[in-house]
Amino acid sequence: MSNKNKRDWLDKLDKSVNLRGLVNWLTLATGFLYGELDDRLDFRSALKKVLKKPVPPHINFWFCFGGFTFLLFLTNIVTGILLLMYYRPTVDHAYDSVVHITNNVPFGWLVRGFHHWAANVMVITVMIHMLRIYFHAAYKPPRDMNWVIGICLFMLVLSFGFTGYLLPWNQVSFWATTIGAEIPSTAPVIGPYITFLLKGGNIVGQLALTRFFAFHVVILPWITIGLLALHFLMVRRLGISGPL
């Protein structure tokens, strides 16, 4: 073995030892912390009680679309938080910030792509999930209230798409939002007020962008998380619907 190869081998051995030491230290630290907490709170038994549930034999692929939808929702939360690091919700900078994210930020195009496609696919998966519920008649009592919550969640998914469409602030999003915001105005009595609430004035401008941004990143996510918690709690309490 040459001197150069010997040095490389010693460097690798040294790094391996350091890495092993770091792993051992982390294991010791987290194990000590976990052990102390588990002695007092008994995490292991609690997790076993919560997670260990037998899966009914009639469960198949079509029962998984609720989980797929939740996974896509989590993907949109993570990618949305990453996009917030660079997005600027003003009419002067929104479009430029999206272009900057796509072309200059490392992996920005990938994060934006995941956010965009996860939102689109989520509409499809939640529709398949609702169709499965309908054709299996799982909307009947005692699961009727959970069906209503599911419809509310579906409307929230569509609201995420509508409010997020304006945020890139390009020509397509501007005119699509202008048309979409005028649709509620055809409703009697409260229609014009809903349109004014969305646009914040007579045209789609800074106030509309601010309100759509607030709905998209703050109001809708918290409402969705609250309804999801109630949805999962009822599924847990009532169990999975039986076979046809």
C-alpha cells in the first residue's frame, strides 16, 4: 500500500471513528432522555394502545385514498413553509419572487413543483375517497356527521386551490381570479358582499392579494387541521365501515 493510500485509509478510519462516536453519543443522549420520560409517562404502552389496531380483512386499495390525501396535505404544508421563506406577497414583488424561487433558489423549482402537483393530485384523491364512501354507503348513520365534515374538507381543498391560484400574480392568475371572484356576486343579497370581501375593492389588487395570501397560509390551514382532527377522531371512535 502506498503512502498516499495509507493516509486516505487512516483519514477514512478516523472519520468513521468520529462518526461512530457521534452516533453513540446521540444514542446515549436520546436513550437517556427517552428512558427518563418513558419511566414517568409510559410512552411505549400509550403508543401500543393507540397504534395497535387490527385491520379488517375487507380493506383494499380503494380504502387508502383518505391516507393518500392526508399525505399530500402534509406535503403541501412542508413545501408551503419552504416557499414562504422566499415568497413576497405584494403586487410589486410576488411575480419576481416566484421567478426567483423557480430559477435561482436551490431546488426551488422542485419544491414549487411538489407544492403545485400535490395540490392538484389532492383534489383527485379526495374525490376518489368520497366516491368510495358514497358507493359503500358509509355516509349513513352513525357516520353521517363524519360525511358532512368530509364535504367541508373537500370544499376547503377547493378553496386552497382558488386562493393559491392568485399568489404567482401573473396574467393567468390575475384574470382567472377576477372572473372567479365575480361569480359569488350573482347570488342574491349577500353575493356582492362576498365578492367585495374577496377583492377588498372594485378590482383585484394589493388588498385581494393580501386577503388571498392570508386565507391560503393562515385561515384555511387552521380550519382544515381542526376539521381533520375531528374527522380522524370520529373514524377512530366509529371504526372503518364494513364490506358491501
